[in-house]
Amino acid sequence: MAAPASRQVRRRARAAPRPRSAEDWWWDRLAPRGSGYHLLQSDSMLLVLSEPGPARPRAQRRASRRTPRQPPRGPSAAAKPKAGLRSEAAAAPAPAPAPTPTPEEGPDAGWGDRIPLEILVQIFGLLVAADGPMPFLGRAARVCRRWQEAASQPALWHTVTLSSPLVGRPAKGGVKAEKKLLASLEWLMPNRCPSVSPQLVGECCPRLTFLKLSGCHGVTADALVMLAKACCQLHSLDLQHSMVESTAVVSFLEEAGSRMRKLWLTYSSQTTAILGALLGSCCPQLQVLEVSTGINRNSIPLQLPVEALQKGCPQLQVLRLLNLMWLPKPPGRGVAPGPGFPSLEELCLASSTCNFVSNEVLGRLLHGSPNLRLLDLRGCARITPAGLQDLPCRELEQLHLGLYGTSDRLTLAKEGSPFLTQKWCHTLRELDLSGQGFSEKDLEQALAAFLSTPGGSHPALCSLNLRGTRVTPSTVSSVISGCPGLLYLNLESCRCLPRGLKRAYRGLEEVQWCLEQLLTSPSPS
């Protein structure tokens, strides 16, 4: 009798209700039973979701598709009784099947319609910020009315790119991408852009500030002028790799030049006319000017009057002449130096071919730019450290002097690198000396400037490119030890370093590993 009694005690203990915790109490208050909602907890948020509507089991859906006359198949079917034998079970009538529970009548709106519109717009905003509005919003608008209303919110349509991501791929991939683009446009045109014409763009987008016509052709002067008049806040124009006539661009600048801030151009035979408008003070508030070469490189050098550009664009902050063969126009005898660019912060003259940039040209460009922060002179083999030392800028943060693909016949400077680091060691964050011909002793003196910064503070250097230089292991060890914030170090093709260490190091761990290897490796013979 003791055993049954103990079993009853255990059963009562199991059946006894557990005390509810405060957490369970709060969960029941947020989503009580029978309310149609349940909670889903994640690492950083608590979601209150509606429970899905009643769904028919898969077995019932399959059974409903069968006709009543179709006999059941498979081993579960009842075997036929043999002739002459009749059992009571066979003679008895078959029991009536249990009634199948039918789902509640009425259409189920789905969980997408139960989410508030504000939350749905925020979810769409996260996806748009990551991948852009197209093609996601176009596809989401086809789900239901609530999703279409959320996808049509103006807050989600800041930037729209209608270019194929498979440019240059095989023909099969290009056709597939074109079909996807056309499918997206089928929804985009009637909902966001009724017709891609300057008149309707001006009417539908009066607050347009940036216009990119990359790869476009056939844009007329009347269309651009109409767009400039309709969009009073338009201040940036990108014409890279486009076939827009220079007369149309000049007409646009004459109409909207007073408010233009940024302009991107691709060098061609028509660039001279556009630059002529800039030199005539057509855009006095211009801050960013970039002129680069296209796919088909033009062998005709661009003559740029430096002083006239300084007078026409006095507010220029960024000037980029990328991969151009440009020749500065001589100032003439007795001509006073230009006003300079007082607000210039970035000058990029990078080129992979031979150019005519010299110390004298650099002085004409930067003699009035004390606030320069970035100076990119990659490929400018005629620039020497002595010419850089005379520049008025004192707070330079990025200096790129790398030589890539230059001819071996050029005579490179072997001394003078300490002039650069001693002048800007307290502010320099990125330094590129790739391909320069400075000697081992000269580089040692130059990089030693980062070890004795004024005030005893740590140097700001975080990126150093010494690819193809004569830097020694001791010099590299010293600069790594003295620059704790160094995150990038390129030592490729450095002939004075031991084998196995001539590579690029990214991140603090890799740079420190390089230091350990240099301290333990024997010096090269």
C-alpha cells in the first residue's frame, strides 16, 4: 500500500500549479490569451505579432481534391472478402466518418495587412537603405494594398538608379538583367515617374537637388533649361560618360550656374566649351569640380588656365583632374599671380601616364590654399620634396606620391623625403611613397619624424604605403613601434626586407605580427 500512496503524492506534486513569475505576468498583460496576438522576443527588441488565421491541414487539402468515386489506394485499403464467406464485420454497415472541421468562413487578410503602416514603412526603409528602392519597392507594391501604400511613401524615394548591374556580362546575363529592369519600370513609371521627361520631372520633383545623366545621349538644350527653371534647388550635375552636347550644358549653366555647387565631367572635345563657361564666372559658388577621362583616352592635352579658373570659381573646395594629360596655360609675362583657391581642401592630379605637373605648376595652384587636407599627386614624377616644402598648407592629412607604371628612364629624387614628414608629421594620417627612389638613409630619417611628435602625443599616421622602396627592417620596426594606430602597411617589392614579409598588412593584428617577425627574423645578407 505504500507504493500506491507514494504514486498519488507524486501525481499531486506534478499537478500542483507552479508559481507565476513576474516575467510571465508581464507577458500575459502584453498579449493575453485569446487576444489573437503572441510575443516574439529577440536580442534587442520585443515584437507583438498577430496570430495567423486557421489553415487547413495538408491532408485535408489533398482529400478535398479527390472525387468521391475515386477508391482509396495503397496498403491501407480494406481487402475484399472472399466469395462464400460473409463475416459479421463485413455485413455490418461501415461507421459514418467523423465530420471534418471546416475553417471559419471569410477571407483572411494575412499578417501583412495587420502590421501598422508606420512600422511597415520603417521596415521598408531598412531594406531601401541597404539595397536601394528598386527593385524591392516595385515588387513589394504587388503584394497587397497595404504594401502598395507603404511602398508609395515619398520618404522611401530619395535616390533611384535605373541602370543594369550586369554591364559587361555575357549576352544571356544581360538579357536577364534587362528583363528585370523592364519589369521594375512597369511599376515605377505609373507610380513614381509617369514619364521620364524634363517637364514632368520638374513638375513632380520640384525639390530635386542632384541630377546624374551618366551614359545618356540625346538630351537637348531646351530640356535642360526647362529642368533648371522647374527645379529651383538643383545644384549638382553629373555628366560623366554621357553624350550630352556642350551647347546644352552651357545653356543649363547659364540658367542655374548661380546656384551650382558640384559638377562632374568626362574629358572630350566638348569639354573646352564647358570650361570656358566656368572661366567666365558662370558658376561663382561651385565647390566641387571633377574632370576625368573616359574609356577611350584622349591624346590631346587639355590646356587649363589656372589663374582664370581661380577667378571664375573662387569658392572651389575640391578639384580633381583624374588621369588627364593636361597642360597648364602659361600665365604670360608681367602677369600677377592669381588669387588662388582660399577654400580648397582637396587637390587630386593623379595620373597613370606622363603629365606636365611640375613644382612651378603646383605652386600656381596652391599658393593661396592654407586649408588643404588632401593632396594626391600619384604619377606626377616631376614633383620633388623641395617643391612640396614651400606649400602654404600646414594641416595636410593625406599625401599620395606613389608612382605606378612610370618609365624606368625617369630620374627620381633620392633625397628630400625628411622635408615632407618633418613638416606634416603631427597631422599626416595617410602617406604613400610607393615607387619613389629615396635611399635607405633618407627613408630612415623621414620615418623617424613620426617618433618624436610635438607635445609627446602619438602620431596620427594610420596608413603607410612603402611598396617598391628601399626601406630597411629596422626602419619598419621603428615606425610600427612608434605609431600604435597604424592599420595599413604595404611592404610589397621592398628589396631590403626578408622574404615572406614583402606583402600588405591590413589591421592592427597583422601589423603587429609583422613587427614580431621583423624582430625575430635574421637580417638579410
